Amino acid sequence: MISIMLFAGLQEKAGTEELKIDKDEMTVNELVESIRESDVNLDLTNVMVAVNEEFVSNPDQVIKSGDTVALLPPVSGG
């Protein structure tokens, strides 16, 4: 099982702090596609993905069950 922590607007839109995907291993790209195809209906455009507290730049990076995964929306401020 892969657990994904949601932050800011993603958390509010999903109505939960965490999503779970019943897989033991998948790539970052597969994870994003799985969430897009789910009933959660989140806009993942420009969302940053962190695995084990490091931002991911390679969409083919493998995520394994037990990894800490976080989705962070773009932030604006002044």
C-alpha cells in the first residue's frame, strides 16, 4: 500500500489529508495518473511530488510501499 500525504488546496479539495493506493510499487508518473483517474478529482497540474522528503524530478522514479510520498501544490505569496 502506498500512502500519499496531501497539502494545502489539494487537502481541502480531496477532503482528506491522505490518499492510499493499493499497490506495492509504481513510478511517480503511474501514481499521478492513478490519482487523475480516481474519484478524487484533483488538478495535479504543476504539483510537486516528494518521495522520502526529496522532490522528484524523474517521473520514472519508483515508489515502494512504505515510502513517504507527498503532493504539494504550487504556492504563491508576496
